[in-house]
Amino acid sequence: MWQFFHKLGSPKWFYGIAGRFMPWLLGAGLLLSLCGIVWGLLFAPQDYLQGNSYRIIFIHVPTAFLAQSVYMMIAVAGVITLVWKMKVADVFVRSVAPVGVVLTLLALFTGAVWGKPTWGAYWVWDARLTSMLILLFLYLGIIGLGYAYSDEKTAARSVAVLAIVGVVNIPIIKYSVDWWNTLHQPATFRITEKPTMPAEMWVPLLLVVLGTYLLFGWIAFYRMQTEILRRERRTRWVRELVQTGGQSQLKTGGA
Amino acid sequence: MTEPLQQADHLLKAQRLECERDGRTLFRDLSFSIVPGTLTRVEGPNGSGKTTLLRILAGLNDNWSGHIHWCGRPRHKQWDSVRRNTLYLGHRPGIKGVLTPMENLQALVAGRQAVSRDVLSRALVQVGLGPWQNVPCEHLSAGQKRRVALARLLFADEPLWLLDEAFTALDVEAVAAVERLLADRVRDGGAVVMTTHHQPALDDMQRILLGHGPGQPAAEVSDEPVAEVSHG
Amino acid sequence: MAFESFSALVYMEGHGPYVWTCYGAFFLLLGLLAWYSVFERRQVVRAQRDQQPLQTSRQGDSSDWGRSGEASFQRIQSSHSETASKS
Amino acid sequence: MGSRQPLAVPLLDPVNSSPGVWHAMVAVLRRDLRLSVRQKQDLLNPLLFFVMVVALFPLGVSPESSFLGEAGAGILWVGALLATMLSLDHLFRFDFEDGTLEQIALQPQPLFLLVLSKILAHWLVTGLPLVILTPLLGLMLYLDGNSVAVLCLTLLIGTPVLSLIGSVGAALTVGLRAGGVLLSLLVIPLYIPVLIFGTGTVMAAGSGADVSGHLALMAAMLVLALVLAPLAAAAALKISLSAS
């Protein structure tokens, strides 16, 4: 276990192992999410309350879910950065924070568009949307702080502290926003709870959720590889990789 | 990692220190020990990492790798003792302009040492600030402000002093006086590590030589030690 | 199949524009993210390739002007002062 | 450890030879208070800012008593929040720049306790005056007596939380030359729960509900911030010092 942990800290080893996983992540991710989306759009039955607009759920919930869990992952990586000083953890934070922003933006956008047919306005100060907006601020803070420091180590450790402080705050923020707006809809879907939706609705949703997680894994690995190439550009293995590895290996990360 | 302890007569021992800053290696494979009763001068051109080294020794900078031992045991296991037994004076020594020399000293010393007002007052007199004791420091000259900071050395009881550019802005007599103070301290068994721009008139100095200057990109730093300790 | 015809699928009883906008944004943004990531990778690799010959050639060339870090603080004769002294 | 020559300058025992933690904390507090008293601007600026921001709302939105009575608590809370936030950048910056902060970090006492002292000093010179000024501004915004009392109570519990959370942001940005704007970006999302509970409590009081539960919740937030924020701020300060 510890050996594995130690190895994981080595950018070179991580570069290789990520390359081996990526094709599978990409393939399975695309397959699952496309299946789920097609099922949800074409075959799932209409919701008796919201009509067809509920079909936005098949992308709103996965992006919102993922946006939140990416923030948690960043905080976990922050703990690893501070405690074990592992380089790869920081590479993860750097590469993944922009992805989190994109996901949060998507969740906000789809939520707002969904709001129009449901509530009659594009923006309603609904608890979940407001929480997502605050999450966006948290992400922007992390990115802003990360780019403010020119020294990579300082940036990494500062961002780690901020992410941990943010993650301690997320439950408080969620609770306070829920309290502030008690008129919100109950959370649509939780893995741990028995779903109240019919299976024809939640199975495709589950597919898309799983698929986007896998796709996130792929884009995270891909971006991490790029970041590693950038950071380790002075090392011999990166030089050799760039010279002898050839384009194809670098683009897909080998396999 | 832990080697068998040798005679632990050193206060501080650094083994294979390496420090990289903004992608540039400042020093590598730097080993030395600081023994009571010695004066060590860190030497090197601008940008070679003298201040960084002192900050590492003080425990302010932790972007380094290697081993630092304090009195024979790894330093990170005994921060309390390290902090209490090390006095670090940076080139910005923490003197507030709106406070008087007396108030400044009181605030700086409060957490370290129980020193009476009387002692502080005598220290200020002896660094030549007797008449200025109750004048806000913003009205003092740069050299006088430096004297406020250095007044701490007149009663400091820490065995290890780390002085970064302690002589800046002092006039010739003051420099000589501080040099005498350091020599006395070393004779009494204290240890001093310092950086200075002038060549101090002190015999029996240890030297830590750093770097060849900022022109060297990190990629080209060879494996030969860029730093060494010689006894002068 | 929840829809009887293609046009019913597109129209979705009036909710079509909202649903399709969302899906459009989803694919567009994720596509942009993927494209940008590939673009970044190419840039990094290209920068690295362009730099390598430079780095290897530099190693032997120690006389490279201004790289030794030694200072002489000699005054520099600027062309302006030169012409001024001539006239 | 074998035979060792006795040192003429002995090693000091960190516990017995240095003044206690309490003494050190009081010294830090005293210095900061003294600095604020000598530099009156630090003391006055947040207050003036608070008053002016609050005065903008009747001018910019509506001076009707119906609007102000409804929104007054929120306006005062937002004003207090912004005033606190503006003063945060100075919390560590001057100490960082003149070397005081490294001397504090090198003291034998735990850094987070000394940081707590600094935060307390910050609250005493910014948060507390805001609370004291609130009844006056509350009257100008047509708040009734009960609401003003509850508002003051929420600010009394809430402004220390603002100072505590803000100290983490200040510590993270102290090494940056233009850290002020970034500091706001970092701190605002963390301030939202405090704001929500603060104004929510006043509104609940306005509708005649019992607010002791709300106040207890705010007190719990204060305790949590009191325990965690100094630790995080101390960690952040060490990072910032390490980079300088």
C-alpha cells in the first residue's frame, strides 16, 4: 500500500499509469453517457408534472453532482499536498479546477433554463441554484489564488489550505442556503436513498452520472499529463518522451 | 533515516541541504554544523541564497530538502526548543514606526524572555538611543532603527543567533562595537551565524560559501558541490 | 419511444427549445473543454520540442555573453554620448 | 549522551525559561491595540465606510419607511460585512512587510494562539465599533426597538466570525502585492452563511418568533470559527512566510 502511495507521488510513474487507463475511461464514459442521454431523451416517459422539460435532469444532475464532488476531490488532494507533499496531488488540483468551473457553469445554465418552463423565470433564487452559484465563487477563488503566486509550491499549498477551508464550509453553506430558502424542491436524486422516480427515469440518469464520472476521469488524467509534461520539462524522461515518443503517444498518452 | 547519534555537541547540524526557488537550484548537497562558541559567516554573491539559508535555519522557510538536526535529534521533533533557543534578526527586523524604541523592544521580547523595563532601558542607552527612548521610531534614522533591533543582542539569552545583514545602515563605530559584541558572545560559548556585506574584522570565522550567482540555470548545475564549509 | 414522430421529439410539447438548448450547451462546453485540453497539450509539446535544441547547444557554450553572472559595473558607451563628443 | 562539555551559554528549556502563552498573547494584543490607537485612520475608516454604505441605500433605492424597515437589517449586515472585509487586508500586511510577522512566527508559543490575539485585536477595533454604531443607524432605517436589539446581538456574535474567517483569507494573500481584490473573492463565499443567519435571525425576530435557537446556531458557528480559523490562518501564514 505504502509503496503504491509512494509510486503515485512520482510524476513519471503516474504519467504512464494514467495513459494506460485513459482509453478505457474515455470509451466506457462515452458509451454510458450517450446511452443514458439517448434513453433519457427518446425513451424515458414524460413526467406527469413537468412534462418534457424534466429531461434536462439527465444533464443537470450529473453536472451538478460532479461539480460538487470535484470540489471535494480538490480538498482531499489539498490534504495530501499539505501532509505528504505529493506533487501529483497538486497537479490534480491545477488541472481539474477549470473542469470544475465548466461543470458548475453547466449546472447553473441548465438549471436556469430548466427554471423557465418550471417556475416561469430564468433565475429563481432557489436553494440548489444558489448553492451552485456559491460553489462557482469557491472555484474562482481557488483558481485566482493558484494563479496569483508565481512559485508553484506556494501556490499549491495556499490553494490546499483554501480548498480545505472551503470544504469545511460547504455543509454550512448548504444548510444555511436551504434554511434561507425553504421553498426549494427536494434533492432530485441520491444514490443512497431509494429513488422515488420510476426506474425508466432513474436508470438512464444513473447511466449518465456514471458516464460523466468516467469522462471526468479521462479529462482529468489527460490534463494532468499535460501539466506533468509542462512541469517536468527539464527532466530527462520528458525530453526523451518528446523526442522519441512521437506525436501519437503523447496525444493519447500511450496505451 | 535516523543515523546513530554521534557526540551531539553541535547545536545545529545540516546535512545535504538542497533548496530550489522558482525553478532554480540555490544550493545542493550543503552540509555543515554549528557548534557553540563559533561564528559562521554565510558568503556568496547577490541572489545566491544567503538570506534563504538563514531563514531555513531559523525555521521560517520550509521549501528545502535534506536533514537538519538540533542538538542531535531531528529538528522537526522539537520546535519548542528550537524556537526558544534561536534568535533570528532579519534585515527587516520588525520595528514599528509609530511605536517608541522602548515599546518596540517590549513587544518583540515579550514572548521570549522575561526582561525588566530597566534592562531594556539600559540596553537602549548602551546602543546610543538613551535620549530617543520615548520618541516614535519613524522619527529616527535608518541606522538608529537598526540599533533598536540590535539592542536585543545586549540581553538575548538564546545560544544561537542568526543575523541577516545586521550591520546595514550602521556607522563605522557601531559596526566595530557590534563586532566586539559578537566576538564576546562567541567567546562565552554562544553561536552566531550571519550574513554581512562588509568583511568583518573578526578572526576565527567559519565560512559557508554559496552559489556562483544567478546566471546559472538550474538545469546546468553540475553534481559538484556548489557550497562548502571551510575553516578560515 | 416516448415520441410519435421526429417533429414531436423536436417540439416536445413546447419544451423543446429549453431541453435542446441545455443539451446543446452541454455538448458545446464539454467539447470546447476537450478541444482546449488537446490544444494545451500540443502547445506544451511544441514548446518543449522547440526548446530542446537550444538547451543542448547551450551546454557546451560557456562563453555565452552575460551568462556567467559576473559583474564588472563598467560604464557603457551609448551611441548618443559618442556622437555628442564627436560634434 | 556521553561526556559533553558544559556550555557557558546553556540551552534554555522552552517551558520554564519563556513567559507563558497568556503573557505572549496579551503582548501581541497590546501592541496591535496600541498601533490602532496611534493610527486613528485604521480605526475610523471602516466605521466611515459602514455609515456611508448604509446611507447609500435610502438614497439609491428608496427612503420609504416600508422598504427600509423591511430591508434595514440586511443593509446593516451587508454594510458591516463589507466594512470588515475592507479592513482585512491590513490585518497581517504591515506586520508581514516590516518583519514583525516572522518574529511572531518564531516565538516559542503556538502561532495559532498569537494569531488569535491579532484577530481579537482586529475585532476590537473594527467589529465592535460597528456593533456600537448599529443602534443609531438602525433608527435611521426605521427599525423597531426589538429588531435593533436582536440585530446588535447577531452582529455581536457575527462580526467576530467575520474577523476569524477573514483572517484565513488575509493570511493566504499577505504575500501578494495586490492581494486586496483576491482577498474579497476568497472571503465572500465563506461569509454567506454568517450573513444568512444574521439577517434571518433579525427577520424571525421581526415576525415575532423566538430567536434563541437561531442565536445558539450563530454561537455554534462562532465556536467552530474560533477553533478552526486560527489554525488555518497560522498554516497559511507559515506558507506565506516560507515564500518570502
